[in-house]
Amino acid sequence: MFGLTKLLSGAAVISLGIAGSSALAETTYIHAGSVIADASGEASGPSTIIVTDGKIVSIQNGHTEPSGDAETVDLSGKTVLPGLIDLHTHLSGDPSGEFWRAATNPPEWYTLLAAKNARITALAGFTTVRDLGSRTDQVTQSLRRATASGVVPGPRIVTSARTIAIVGGHGDINGFRREVNDALGTSFACTGPTECAEMVRTASKYGADLIKITATGGVLSQQGRGLEAHFSDAEMKAIVDTAESLGLKVAAHAHGARGIEAAARAGVHTIEHGTYIDAQAGRVMRENGTILVPTLMAFQGIRVNLGKGFYTPVVENKIREVGPFAESIVERAREYGVKIAFGTDAGVFPHGQNAGEFGLMTKGGMTNRQALASATTVAAEVIGLENEIGRIAPGYSADIIAVDGNPLTDVAVLEDVDWVMVRGRIVE
């Protein structure tokens, strides 16, 4: 996966832990045909990006010859740009309508799936992801550590770990006999402001980087009770206030317009999906600075399995219900002045196809440049890493990809990424 020499040398330095170690810095010279350093700028001419110990040191005009023992990567026929960011993934899951497998698969299975999908996601050009809900405890927290240390190849991971839901709501275990539901229960379902505040503190205790709630019903849960608000206003406010007291932001799964509005009014940072967003919900989002993550690929991914016995009848009905509205989410959000960031809900559809979201965003009226920014500079701001990722600039993490063509004129070229570096490590 990664170069063996790099992994071994890195491991040696970590294990010794000696201050003032004389280990030589690892430097790579990347010869690019052109560079898009920032989505707001234009593609440069031939350039050299110098990377040392996982950080970008400089960007130079032309192809500079390496010095010392530095390695050279020849991308002279490619456009080089910042690694992409997907703000809504589920690395520990693959598409499945077989909800009952939650009762048969052990946690170890989901850990292996997550490792597989981390590599696939990185190879698709996504060097950072926000993972919003894992199947079992500690899967994404462990994967976050493994990808950061180079134990397995994959993106930088920001994770909510488990999802906080109302009892019996979307995100809580349902669809089984009562004793099975109870045995599989998420332990992250709550009733009332006090319990919900406790769930936030528990999520923080066990390593969540942010809080994810299911503010409304969901499409893929085994319920037919609609897609409007689940939490009470007091419960959502308790969640947001408690999260803020711990320095955490809140992402809210939300389909119904009034549920979107209520979540935005409570102060959530992002709305995930936003299917039925209307003028009133849009106004509250705009006034509160709430950002929409539309996950258009998820709607497309679930539609392809309709009529095949893939989903239960109750789920099929909900998929058919949301379908016509999903196609205009971006168009409506733009009309209402809502800020949009990139996220796909990968795991609902196959991992590695994340970049298909770009074409759906431009179909909704976004320009190529706006779509690229949504997955770089805008997404970096959402997760508070705007001074570390989302650009190619000195001091930034060496999260870099290469493609044929120019995504500023045809964003579809991002669907075929040729080369990926995450934190200075080349993913192969």
C-alpha cells in the first residue's frame, strides 16, 4: 500500500521517541503539469511541489531538480490539486437492503469493511472524510488512528462515531422483535433534554469529533411514519448547547422542511440531505449560518435498486416518495441563499463513486468552480481545518491528487483520479 521503507522508518522514529532525533527528513518533489492551488484561482503552468515530512514546503515555477536523497514524482502530464473532502460518509457500511444482518454480523466484520472502504475512498481522491455514523462502537475511532499513523491506507477521518436518535427513531435499532431490538440497541437513543445532553457527553467521552443526530425520520429505516421532526425543540437545543460547551459541532440528518427548520433554529452546524427544504427552512438556515450537505449521490444510489426486492416495502415507498424532491435540492437551496458543502452519504451507494456528486451539483446550477470549492475550501471550513487542508500552500498537509484535464472547466474529470497523496504518503 504505502512504501515499505517509509512505514518502517516512521515506525522506528515513533517507537524510539527520542527528543532531538537525527533522523533525516523525507522529501518528495512533485513535478506537475499544472497546479490548481485553490479552487478560487486558475491552473498554473508546470510547477514543482516540495513535500517534507507530510507537509507542503513550497510551490515553485517549472520543474526543479531534487536535491540530496529526495524522491521525485513525475506528474508532468497531469493537473495537480488539493485532495477532496467528503463531509458525509459511512465507511463501515456497504449498500444493503438486508437490515437483519445487524443481528448476525460481528463488530470485527464492520472493522474490516471500514478498512477496505478507507483505501477505496482515498484512491478516489478523497483525502479527508467526515464519517457520520458507524455500525459498532470504536470502529471509526480506531480507523481514524490507523489511517493517521499509516497502519492502513485511507483518508484523514473526522468522525461522529455513533448517531444520537430518539428512542425508536431513525438511527435507533428497529425492525426486529422487541427482545432483539433491545439486545442490539444503540445505547445512543434518548428522551428529554437531560438524557440527550448525557448522550452528547458520552459521545465526546468515547472520542467523537462532532455530534450527529437524526433530527427527522429517515428513508432507509424500517418505519413508515414520515420524514418530519423527531426531537423536540428542547431536546435539540440541549444537544447543541452541550456540544458547544465541549467544543463540538452538530450535524443533523434532516429531510422534512419543519424538521430542517427546527434543527437550524436550535443551532446545528450542518443539515444533511435537506430533501424538503422550502423558503421558510432556507431562511432560518441562512440566518443561522447553517450549511447544507445535500448527499445527492445517496438518492441516486438507492433509486437504482427499486423494484428488485432489495428493500422492504416500507423503505421502497419512502424512496419513491423522496425521489422527485431529491433532484431539486441544490436548486432550491441556492434560491434561498443557503451555503452548500460537499457530502455524499457513501455507504448508501458504493464507496469510491463519491465524485459522482460533482455532476449532480452542477446539474443543480452550481458552477464547476463552486462544486470544486464545496469539496475543498468550503468543506475544510466546515470541519475547522481550513488552515491545514483544502489548498496546496506552504505549511498545509500534503493531501494532493492528480487528474487528466482541468476540473475548473469540466468537474467530471474528478471521477477518474490518477494519483493520490495523503499526509505525504502516496496511496497505491
